[in-house]
Amino acid sequence: MTTPSSKTAVAPGEPAPRAAEAVIAGGGTMSDIREAQALIWTGKGPGGLIDVLEAGSTIAWIQLPSAGIESYTSVIDEDHTWTCAKGIYARPVAEHALALALAGLHRLPELARAYTWRKTVCRDLCDDRVTILGGGGITRALLPLLAPFGVTTTIIKRHPEDMPGATRVLGAERLDEALEDADVVILALPLTSETEGIIGAAQLRAMKNDGWLVNVGRGKLVDTDALVTALQEQWIGGAALDVTDPEPLPDDHPLWDLTNCIVTPHCANPPPLERENYARLIRDNVRRFFEGQPLEGLVDPKLGY
């Protein structure tokens, strides 16, 4: 097998200095698109990427900057190797998911804004049942955080297999069963054609009337109109959302006014940590690519994540 040259291109250029430093730290050399075998894409989306690939006929591997790749599905092909940033934000997002669950169960936003002392009944997480949709890095980081609470955890994933720390792992066909007795339902899965709208009116009605829905995946995993109705009519206890559909959530959206809804502005992965972790991923993947080792964050073009 021929070892690839270390020529790497960064495009469209911002934040080029940080990406270039990471490339060099990984043993790569900066190159013009026309000679590069690796491309670090720094664009905010897929715009212009096809033109870059057409100009760089020797490019074999493309590193994408985001964990979610739903905006790139029209570009991703099977002629190149693609990687994304999935997994590098797992720990902070898992921590945020736990914080949202606790805040909801303990009614912290509502009570913290109160201007009078009143007797209130809150819930705790200890010994609860938690259902998590998705079996990727966020879930793997979340399971140890949940362990001290003594919860029973059910994981829903495409290919059921045992996961350390999980009580049981079920296939997607058993989703409604996993929702029925869950005190907390956490969405931590990618957005694909199969997962879009995975939580709709039927699933919200299947949940306990005091159960909390936590979404740290993608906003379109949830039917927003159905969620608004579920919260207004108290089909469920509440929802805590770091991602929404639409996003950003408009100022006049009804979710803002519901006391049983917590909205945070897609901030589970703090920008300084995001930049640091992504630079480390570039460095490691550049080294791995040019040494012929498996890459981190590999994308499956057929599955879309």
C-alpha cells in the first residue's frame, strides 16, 4: 500500500490559522488544493465544497467541522473518505443533558424566578427510569454521569448491543415501549431521514404525564407543534431543549412562555472548548491519515452520520 504524501489543504480559509497549526502539529504540510490529498473544510456549510473537490482531484479525505452532517448529505459521496466532529463534544453535551434533566425535575427555572415563598413539590432523579435515544459518544459519556443516581437506563439504537452502564439496549421498533415508563427521555442521536420527527404526538402521548423530555441532539428530532400541545395540555411533565426547530427559536415562539419548558441556545458545547477539541481532532486525524491508521469520526455515507 502506498503511503500518502502529507499534503493538506485548508479551505475556504477561516479559521485558517488554527486549522493550519493543527495540520502542521499532526505532521502534515500545507498545500494548494490542486496537489492536496487531504482537505480540512472550515466553511460554515457545504457551499463551495463541490467546487473545491472538483479543483482538488487528488483529495482522498475530507474533514468536516461539525458533529451533525445533515447539511452535507447532498455533497458526501462514496468516492472520498469523510470524517466529522462527532464525539469530540460528547462530555460537555452529556453534562448539559444531565443539568437540563435535573433542572426540569427540580423545577429550578420556575422556582428561581418566583417572587414569593410557597410550598412546592419537586422530584429527584434517584432511582428513576431514563430512556436515551442514541448510542453514540454523548450516551457513552452520559451513562457514567447517571450511575450515581441509581437510575435504570434504557438505550434505543439502530443495532442493539450491550453498552457498559446501560440496563438494557433496545432496537428502534421498541421505542414506544421504552417511553411508557420513562421518567426522563433524552434525545442524543443524529438527524437523518429516519430520525427526523422521531418524537411526535404519538410518542409524547406514550410518555408518562410527569415525564421530562430532554433534547441535546437536533431540533428536528421533535415535532415542535406536537410538543407545544403536549406541554400546554400537560401530556408530559416538561421539556428541556438545547436545540429547537426552528433554530434560533423566534422571540415570539410559544415555547418561551411555558413554565414547563426550558430552552438553552444550543450552548452545550462551549466555543472555547469546541475550538480546542476540534483542533486536537484535526491534528490527530492528519497524523492518522498519513500513517494509514483508522480515522476518528468516520462518516458512513449510506447511514448519513
